[in-house]
Amino acid sequence: MKKKKVYVVPHSHWDREWYFTIEDSNLLLVENMDRLMDVLEQDEEYKGYIFDAQSSILDEYLKIRPEEKERLSRLITDKRIFVGPWYTQADSLLIHKESLIRNLLYGTRIAEKMGHSMNVGYLPDIFGQNQYLPSIFKQFDIDYSILQRGVYTDQLKGNLNFHWSSPDGESIKANNIYFGYGPGKFLSDDEDYQKERLLPILDRLSKMNQDSDALLLPAGGDQVLVREHFPKTVKALNEQDGVYEYVLSDYETFMQDAWEEESRFTNRIDGELIASQKSRIHNTIRSQRYDIKKLNDDAEDKLIHQLEPLASLASVLGFRYPQAWMDEMWKMMFDVHAHDSIGGCNSDDTNQQIVNRLKKVIRMADGCLNLLKKQITEAVSKRIGKDSIYVAFHFLPEPYQGQHTAILFTKEKEFMVLDETGHSVSFDLLKQDYISGGKTIVVTAEGEKEVEAPGYYRNEVLLHDVSLPAMGYSAFEIQRAEENSSLIASTKDQTIENDILQVTVENGTVNVLNKKTGQHLSDMIRFEDTADAGDSYDYSPLEGDAPIYSGELELVSVKKGARSEEMEMAHKLLLPAGMEERKQRKMTEPLLISTRLSLVEGEPFVRITHHIDNSVCDHRVRVLLKTPVEQPEVSFADQGFGLIERPTINPYFENWRENGFAEAPVPIYPLENLAGTTKGGHTAAIFSKGIKEYQLLKESGELALTLYRSVGLLGRDHLAWRPGRASGINNKVVLTPDAQMKENMQFDYAYYVSGPLQETELFQRADQFRGHQAGYQKQSLNTFEERLDRFEIPYPVNELPQRFSLVENSNPHVHFSALKKAHDGRSLILRLFNPTHQPQTFTLTGEELKDCSIVQLNEKHPMELQDQGMVIQPLGYVSVKMEMQGGHSK
């Protein structure tokens, strides 16, 4: 009988940070890498070592050991050390799709420059798999994927090898490491070890590989040092074991050998993988440390939706693309996006570093935006010969007509705004503050003198019916006026409305009417508070606890302008101060939730902002939004380049304990930007900025958004939904008082109610809520609104036109994902996607556009285009490499 071959793969799973800091990790990295290279060079029988598929370790190691670059490169080239394709092991369900793509772009390029990027999309420990990962891997020329978490055993159908497919139809050859990444960590030829541990694992793997004689035994663990004895141990095992043949190998070799006869494997598993049967998924980690999630959303928005498009636009106009700054920001982001880091399941010290890192990225992005906006505005000012101008930027590749929010500084209380044709633009004056000019120092022959500077006004305005070009800008002039166009004013009304929606407060509840469809929702919003007896990984209900709901609201104010209206309200809950009071059912601590609802002309959604100053420990707060769907069976959310449907009742939930699940398969899900439900011609959805967790409640038809969780421990044993040991470090109690979230928090999202589900409409409205716009005023009254305004800077371009458009997409069903400079060269990369179920043809136009080709996500393998335009397949995406007119890019 032919022996089954056991591929022993030595590796180290390298967490960048966790209950330890990134400095701790890097100190260990240098020591371990030094030793690893010594061992590999001294023992040729040691075939290879996997360094967790991360290229970040190269950057960190070579900072300290630059003299070892050639030596390390040789071992990587010879496939003795495997790095890449990732920069860091990113949590694919908590970050923007573009962040996932950039992580692989940087990871593969760095690894390739050092000799080789591993041809395996390795996912040993991240908390669930994004539905587009197979397609993304394929577009990075990656043939295989090895993953641990997220697969139900019955999905495997007797084989750990399967085809894993994305919604766009692309698939990749995959293997499920059923026992995780550490079953061979303590590999030994000791007889007791073989009998009690090794052989039972191999026998189980053998039964689960019905159509393969190749068994994978990952032999590593967290931050482990190279096991020098492995070659001798493998040799000894072969001499002792008559059932299995052992080989010291690597993941690439295993997958190539296992898939040599590909026809053996016919099983296909589709899309997102979030099963919690064999491995914990930590479904509720998406609401842990909300501050980190919100800051990450802000940072991604700055980079992807503002800075990269603006820098691309500027590069064509003659400015330098800030690539070096971009590289530094993205690498800091990748450190944040590692599965523990973005999850927030870390020590307080580590989480504080993550917060600081994100704030640093936001400051750097703001600085780059400030410089480019100021330089462009100065050049426009010189061309049109006017000093008092405001430039509005629009970062989507289709023209914009609608409202635009701006901050304007004026000497006079009354002012007007003129468009490029000289016509007055009406606006709502949302807020006006008088600011003292303070004193300036003037140097005279008699010495320094303090001179009183005149005061001025800071105005927040909503410009009406603004016309902005596709992926471009338009300049407006600010002039003195006799009176302002419209001042938003307080009223005693209890109703706000626009051309589509009406919101009314009646009997202490909020009611919403869609005037176009006739849909009416009573008691639209309320809040739920429950105990959280969990830890940094998982929410856990407290036995015997009952939810506490908000009562009637207090209407604080209503304000109305010509095109915008808003109302402020407050909900008050009386809660237990902490877990002990919760158990005793004592309620002594008030929790005040301040809410602003805003309606803007032309927007079919309610903008909602909550402010909560939390003083309560060990609890979870959710907002419950009424939907027009009764007894909903499925929800939807965006993930990658399309929507994903999920059941409101997980069919595996009923008997999860009896079936030995590692964690309860609760129907609480992640979202990227939007989530909702649809049924019977009714659709309700939310568009989020930083809220990453939702649940659709079947009985009430409410959409529950988890605003935040408060917990005080990194890990805890025996949770209600997670039996057994604490996750992560389980032999030490790590207190995390910062994770109690005793701070002032802001939550921003929009609520949308409409008729039948239309994918294009949803993604357009999500973009509308996000904004994709920026602005800059040339003025000398205030130099503190944007931090770099008070410094002198060069102006490399002398003059620019008053209005400019870089590129325009012809098809409204095709949506924007990214615009950036190509990783190599001077071209631009425009990524677009099609969330519909029909192919979409589109063309691109632009005065500076010279030539286009389609490239993969790795920005390689250009394909020439046909004259009839470009096509994006259903639920697919394309990356367009745009060559611009010569002499513009720098």
C-alpha cells in the first residue's frame, strides 16, 4: 500500500504586535532571523522556512541589519526563506478593499525585489475571509491559497483541497489547514509523542484527504525560533513510522505536488468564509475598540478618497506626486491592518500605539492635501486674476451637480459666492462665528510693536446646485454682499424635510416618510444596552441579563435653511455602572445619547450623528433602526466589489454546542460601508463611516448597528458564546481599562429607505454620503484651519485654468474604487467596479488622456483595448492604466 506523504512545513507566525508592542516584536525578529539564516546555511537538509508570508519583516530586519541584505536576498531567491505576498497579515473583513489590494501590492513588490514572493495566499490566522480574496490573489499571479478559519466541515466534502471562488467567477486552488498552523510545532520522534499526538492528527487528516496522498503538517507557532532539529527528526520519523512518509518542505511545494492531478479535486466553496465550527472567527471583534475602527476609516478615507485622487490630478497638472510620503503612510496603515491590531484585541499599550499611528497618518495626509490644494488654488488665482477664490474638488469620474459644503473666511458678515460664469450661487449659512484677529507683531525702528488685527468671520456654508467636473475642480469667487443668501434658523416645528423625505417627532418617537414611495416608518430609532461579559475578542451576554431600551426622546432643537434642515434630540438611559451593579440589577449611571438628524435637498437618506460620553463599564450599546421589511430572512452588506447576502438566522446556530463548534455562529456580521435588507419592493440600508458591525433582527425587522463595546480584559475563559479557554494568551490576566471606552465618541452614518433594491443606486448613495470632495480658499484671514497655511511654500506651477477635468466614465453603473499613480512609472491607475449582475461597457474620456490599457491588480500584464470600449463582467472590476499627455507628470 502506498504511503501517504506528510509535508512538514517549518514556519513562524509573526504577529507584528498584540499583548506585546511592535518594538518587542522587532527585537525578537532580529534575533530570530539572525539565527534562522545561520541554521539554513549550516544545514542544507533544512529545505525552507516560511516567515508568515509577510514582507514587513524585511523592512524591519534590514533597518537594524542592513549589512545582511545580500545574504538574506540569496536565501529568499533560493527559496529557503519564504516571504510575501502580504506586507502584513491583514484582517480582510475590517478594512477597505483598496487597503487589502495595496497590502498585497507592497508585499509582493518588496518580496520580489529580494528574490521571490511566495506563490500562496497564506491566511493562517485572520478572523474570516473576504469573498473577493480568490479573485484578488489571482490578479497578483498567485496560484494557491492556504487558510485556517471560516470553513464548515460539511463544506469540505471529504477533501481539505478545494476550489475557492469569488463572486466574479474567479477561483483559486485552496487548502484548509484543519488543525490550524501549529499541529507540528513540537514535532518529535519520541514514541509517546507519536502515539498520543502526531499519529492521531495524521490519521484524521488522512480521512479528510480522500482524494490525495499529500498531507500538510504546518510545524510552527507564534514568534517561534527555528527548530534546528527538524531535519534529524524527519529522518528519524521515516525510520520508525511505516504508515507515513515524512518530508521537510514548504507551502509552495506542497500545493504543487498535491494539485499535480488537479482533476481529483472537484469541490468548490464560494465567497466569504466566516464559519466558527473548527476555528474561532470572533464575529463581534468588529465592535471592539470603536475608536480604532473610526480612526482607521478616517485615515482610509483621507488616503483613498482624497489624497490619491488629488495627487493624481495634480501630477497631470505639473506637480510632484508625493510617492515617498504615500509609501510611508501606507506602511503605517498596513501595520494597523494586521488581524490583531485592527481587531483591537491587544494590550492598552499596543492599542495606544495603533491610535497614535492612525493619527499620524491622518496628519500626514492632511499636510499633503493642504500643500497640493494650496498650490493648485494659487495657480488658478494667477490665471483668472482674482485673489478671493474658493476651489471645490470632486474626486469621482463623473460630473457632479448638487450641494457642496465649504468653510469660508470673510472680513464682512455678508458675502456672496460666484461661479465660473459670474452667476451668484445661493447657499445655506449653516454656522457663522466671529473670530478676533488678535494681535500681530510689527518691527519698527523703535522696536517691536503689537498691532490689533481686525476680526473676521468663519462661515460654514452649504452651496446650492454646484456643478463640478468629473475627477476635477472648479473655482468660485468670494465677494462682499448686502445680505447672506439664507441663514439656517431655529424654529419650533417638530418636522424637518427635503424633496424626498420627511422626519417628524411625535409622542417622543421619530417617524420617517418617503414622499416619493409613500413608505412610512414609526418609531424609527431607539437604543439598546446590554451587559458585555466578554473580552477584547468577543462580546458575551450575561446570564439572566435583560436588554435596557431607551424611552421617549427629548427634542432639543430644529433648524431650517433653504436646502437643509436638522433636528437635535436626546435619549437618556439609566444603566448599571459596571458588572457588579449589573448582576445586582442596580441602575445608577445615566447615559446620555445626543443625536442630530439632517436632511439635505436631493439626498434620499437621513444623515445621523450620535455623541456619547461613556461612563459605564462592561456593556454594549446598539442603535436599532426600524425597517419596512417584516420578518426579514436575509440581510445584505457590501464586501469588496459587490454585495453579499447573509441569513438573519444562521442554520448552524441551533445545535452549535452539541456539534462542538469553537464559537457560536451568531448572525452578527461585518460591513465595509453599507448594510441593509430588502423584500417585497422595500429596501432599507445604512451607509457608515467607521461602524463595522450589524445584525438584522428577524422578529422586529430592525437593523441593529453596534456602536461600541466596553470590556476590561484582553482574554477571558468560558464565554457564553465561546466555550473553553480564553483566546490568545490564556495563562495570564491582561487588564485593558482603556477598552472600557470611557470617552466621548461620535458616530456617523446615514439611513436610507426606498423601493426595490438597485445595486447602482446603493453604491451611488454611499458615495454621496461619503462625499468624495474637498475644498480650499485662498485667503489670509485664518492660517490655522489647515495647519500648513502659515508657512511659506514653493509654487511649481504658475497658472492653471478655472475649471479642469482629468477623466470621465461614461457608465453610471460602473463605480469608482481608486485613482493612484502606478507603482512603477508615471502612468495612473484607475480602478472601477461593477456591482450589478449584468456586464457593463464603459469608455473613458479626458483632454489629457493619451492611451489606456487594462492591467491586473499587481499592475502587470497590460492588455490592449478594443475600440468599442471596456467591459466589466458582473460583480467584477478592472484596473485601467492611463497614459497621460507627455510633460505633465513628475
